[in-house]
Amino acid sequence: MSITIARVDERLIHGQIVNEWILKVRPTHLIIIDYELLTDLFMANIYKAMAPFWVEVLILSPEDTAIFLNSRQDKNGEKIFLLARTPVIYEELIEHGVHISEIVLAEKKYLPQKRNASLENKIAINRLLEQNVKVMVQEFPNEEAFVIEKYRIEGRREGE
């Protein structure tokens, strides 16, 4: 079992995920890590129905994702696609003992010259970088990825 990709995309499953990323990555499992969908069964079922039939879609909390991944460590050939709306979720996942080497951000709002990423997400990205997680922006799989370096957050001292 291996985490093939950990992606942040506010829209979760949509045409670009299905037609570009899933076809490139060819995962056996797609895990949507999202608290909101845990209680919204109608939307959860819509998201599950959007994925190709050969991908098992699970909607889990960060804690349950960690439990699932740890239970599958001896499963060879499984390829896991992790999907969350924000980088904050991956911080939680790492706190539960999951090793993530890199995270792919879907939106260009995270690029340094943009100012649209929320403070909460910038802080989460900085913390992920401090844990040696490579964070990059890549909208489409055939595009070059732009590696994110630590955000300079005004009004905050280093280490905050």
C-alpha cells in the first residue's frame, strides 16, 4: 500500500480529478478526508458516484484515515489517492502518525505572488514544510509543479 498522491482541492471530486488525476495515478482507493461529508450523506453519495467504478471511495476523518492506512500497510499493490479541501487536514493526518512526503495543491491561489490563501492555510503549509513535507501547486498532472517555500506571514515572528 502506498500513498500515491495527497491533494488539496476545495472542490474535491470534479471533472479534472476524474478525467486527469485519477486516470494518471490509477489509484485503487480514493479517500476523501472531510468532516462535512461525514454528516452529509446525500453529498457523500454524489461524490462517491462521480468516481470511476474501479476506485473504492471512502469518506473518513483524519483519525479514521490513519487507522485505515495503518491497517493496510501489508497490502501490496494498493495505491491510495488522498483528497482534502484544505492543507489543515493533512496536519491532522500527520498528527495521527501518517507519513506524507508531499502534498499537491490544486489552486494557484497558494502561489507566493497571490494573496488569496487564508492565513489558516498559510500557517498549515508552513507547519507542513517544517515537518519536511514537500508542498507544491500543480493544477493538472501534465503541468510543471511549483514548489512552495515557507510563507512570510506579516505580524508573526519566525517559529510562530
